[in-house]
Amino acid sequence: MTDSPTAEFDAVVVGAGMAGLYSLWRLRRLGFTAVAIEQGDGVGGTWFWNRYPGCRCDVPSLEYSFGFSPELEQEWEWTEVFPSQPEIERYLNHVADRFDLRRDIRLSTKVTGATYGEDARTWTVSTDAGDAITARFVIMATGALSVPQVPAIDGIDDFAGPLIYTSTWPHDPVDLAGKRVGLVGTGSSGVQATPELADMAGHLWVFQRTPTFTWPSHNGPLDPAVQAEAKAHYRALRAGQRTSPGGVTGSTGAIILQSAEEQRSILEASEEERLAALEELGWDGTRVWGDALVDPDANEAAVELYREMVRRTVDDPELAESLSPRGFPMHCKRPVIDSHYFETFNRDDVTLVDLRQGGIDRIDATGIQTAQGHYDLDVIVLATGFDAMTGAATRIDLRGRGGRLLRDEWAGGPRSYLGLQSAGFPNLFTVTGPGSPSVLANVVVCIEQHVEWITDCMAHMRERGFTEVEPTVEAQDGWVDHVNEIAAPTMMVAPTCNSWYVGANIPGKPRALMPYVGGLDRYTAACDEVVADGYRGFVFT
Ligand code: N01
């Protein structure tokens, strides 16, 4: 089937990461034919590509797993509270094998375009292998963080040694022993890689443009009793995930803060009470303050507590100051979870290069030239992030009704109804796309909710003989307004915050908050209400 240059399926699924695998499983179960097109030469998506040292998920293992198969839940054994990349990749390969999904997956093939034929009401999907695959539906399971950002640094191709992106870390072992290694970027990837690279390298220089808010993961071996307890009550756990804002119950051995009952008011706390929170909770004592999520003064008070923790952890006061976030609020970017990040800077073989003292001018054959001087390096590691949430879809020539290009429609910021469909692009669905909670919640739960909604909608159409579904422009506009309104009081849209949530990490990308901040529970209820109301806002033909 997959060798044919042309084929006809009910659905083409773009990607074979978690969303692609579950889409295939569910489509098959509902009796739809489908093929998944995957650019990597293995399944797993994010967990196939991001194999840098230290790569780990920040959602507990027992919750960062599929809930669609009780047998799978029972047979798979997690080993750590937070799963490492190799363990998740093994799990996803197990899923692909256990459910015989590989026969419908075409690896090492990139989708380059998809055009909607209004007469036939089908999509024609083209790939870099020269295929033209026709299907009634296209499901974009392309991931929110799947397009690495190539930083705009002069001379990036001039470096004579290996230049490695964390997001495409090589499969073969990388020998860093005795090497001078430069790491650029201190987001989640850079923070996770720092302690590991420090162990591997001769000397590590960390090039930091903006200091990070990061908290210890408290990772460790998974208590067998906790695992047994979860397995005994998995149905209740899954139900709890779906009705929580973050898709996480916190009942699986991990310390999850900021649930409503744990939030305190920093503005009502005395200086002694604030410092007592650090004594009681350590780093987590900086983020138990509910008012810091919405009040700038409360936020700055919490940031000062955070800086106090940096000073208590980093031996050199000047270095502590360099590592301290300043000038933008806590909670405006994705929280980072680490294992001994700040402690790593107390090592003699690790040097922080604070780019606020002089930025990177260029990369040359022998290293990185900054305004502070030249750093001679053998290896450069780039942990410089992703063109998040819209990058994958806008790089594909997606042509909807009348030949309109999705990339043009989204030129001022992404527009979609419920994060599921865009007006003018019938029968094209997005999993965990902009306008949905996705990156702000346990993405596995988000994926399952989306895929179930999408495939249920397809089944609904089949039952009633419909061939086309598309949202109205009014419904889409209403949803985009709602997404912006509920984000307005949060730190995520603070003008001083340049996060990938708002596209600020990509030069020229329009500044627009992409995820839905209202919580997975509220979002799921909104999706369910739309269906109960006869798919309000969607037009079926
Ligand atoms: O990317 P990022 P990431 N010169 O965009 C710097 C998920 N994730 O891959 O802040 C110098 O956060 C940039 O600096 P600045 C998670 O959702 C999860 O780390 O723009 N520096 C920043 O420090 C996460 O949020 C996990 O000033 C440059 C860094 O590169 C998301 O992926 C693990 C630069 C990019 O940080 C993205 O994280 C890993 C330049 N030209 C990832 N360009 C877990 O589950 C960029 N930077 C734990």
C-alpha cells in the first residue's frame, strides 16, 4: 500500500509522533483507512528527534502515557518519576509494535504540500518522495515544537568543528571528552543539557542571553507502590486528568505545585513569611504564590525570592547576579524543570558567558566571537528553540478553498476554531494546534482529547453522509477573541516577556499568544458543548 505513488485513503496523518500514532490507532478502530507520513526514520516525533544528554519530560511518567488501552497501561513499567527521552522513545516504539501501527506509517518522507480539491472534496497531499496521495481528510499531527529555530548568527556555517542542535542530536554517540564545548541557549533544552554536558566535556561555556526561571524536578526512581497504586486506579486517574486544568492529577509521585489550594498571597505575606516559604519548600517556595500569576507587584516580589534562592545556591555573588532573571515576570514563559542546573555553575570547568554584558557577534571557524572577546571551542551546541505551534503547518504549502495558503491566512497570527480547524480549509484538522491548551497542559491528554474529537466528527459525518466540514469565520473569530480575552490578565502577554508562546523568539513572527490559557478542563467542556449543540460553528456539507 505505502509503496504506491498514488493512493486513496480516508485520512492522511502528517507525523508519527504521539499524535500521529494515536490518530492511526483510532482511525483504524473506527474503520477508516489512513496513512501516516513521517519525516524521521523512526516513530516518536519529539522523542525521536530530541535525544540530547539530559533530555527528559517534565510531566510524571505515569501521567505522560496513553490512556486508551488498559492493557498497555498495565504492561508498561516506568522506572523514574519523570521519564527520560530514551524511555519515552522505547515506550512509543512499543506502542507502534503492539498495535501493529507501522504498516500504515511511511518513514523518511516529508509532506511538502496539500491542496484541497473543491469539486472532489478531497485533499491531495504531496511529499518529497514525489507522492500525490488523495484523502478526504488531513490530520496535522505535526507537533507544537517540531521545527528547530536556526538562530540568526553570522557565520553559523563557518565553524570548523561539529555544530549540533539539541533538537536533532545525533543518534551515534558524541565524544565530548576533553573538548571545549560552547552551549548557546538556556531554555528547557539548554538547562537540561547543562549538567550533563558539564560532566561530558573538558570545559563547558554556557552562552546565556536571558536568565531562566527553573525549578528542581525532584526526579528519582519511581516507587513501585506508587506505580501499583496508579495501575489499580488508572480509570479514575485518567478521568481526573481530563477534568484538571493541566491534564495532571499530581497523584503519581511527583511534586506538582500551584494547584489552587496550595496558592498563597505574597502581597499579604510578611518578609518573614516569604523567607519561611523558602525554608519550608526550597526553590518551590518561590512559586506557591497565586497572586504572582496575575499581579505585577506580587510577581516582582516572587522574582526577588527567586533571586534569593539563586544567591543561596551559586557561590560567586557576581555569577549569581548574572544567572538571576530580571526585567521580565515569572510565569510568562514555560517553566523549566532542572536537575542541579544552578549548582553546575559552581564547577571550575563550567563558565557562564552572560551575553547581556556583550552579545554574540558571529561564529567563526574556531569558536564564538562576542563583544566580550573570542571563545575558542571544539564543539558548539545550539539549544536555541523552535518555531513553535505554527512552524510546521506554515512550512507546508497548505492550500484550501480557492487556493488560499494557510501561511498567508496566518500571517497576522494563527486563526482557528477551537484550535481544531481553520475557516477556508475544509476537512483539515490540527492536533494540539494554536488556539488549544496543548503546550500548557499534559500534551498526551490533549492529544487524546483532540484525536477523539476529530475522529468522532469524521464518524458523525460518515453516518450522515456528509463529505465536508469547516468552521464559519464568525465562530473562528469568536474563538480567537476568547483566547485573547482570557489571556489578558496573565503574565504570558506581558509586553516585557519575549516567549515562544507569543512567537517573540522568531524574528518577524507576528506577536500573538498561541495557546489557550483557560485550562484543559474548560477547553474540553467547550469542545463537548459545541458537539452537544449540533457542532455549533461548524458547517457540514
Ligand atoms: O527553547 P527555548 P527550548 N543567541 O525557546 C536562546 C519544550 N521542552 O528548546 O530567551 C543567543 O525555550 C534563547 O534566549 P532568549 C518546552 O515546552 C520541554 O529550550 O530568547 N541565545 C533561549 O535561552 C520548552 O519551553 C522539555 O534570550 C539565543 C534559548 O535559546 C520548549 O520545548 C525539554 C539565540 C531557547 O529557549 C522550548 O525549549 C526541552 C541567539 N541568537 C524542551 N537564539 C521538558 O519536557 C535563541 N537563543 C523538560
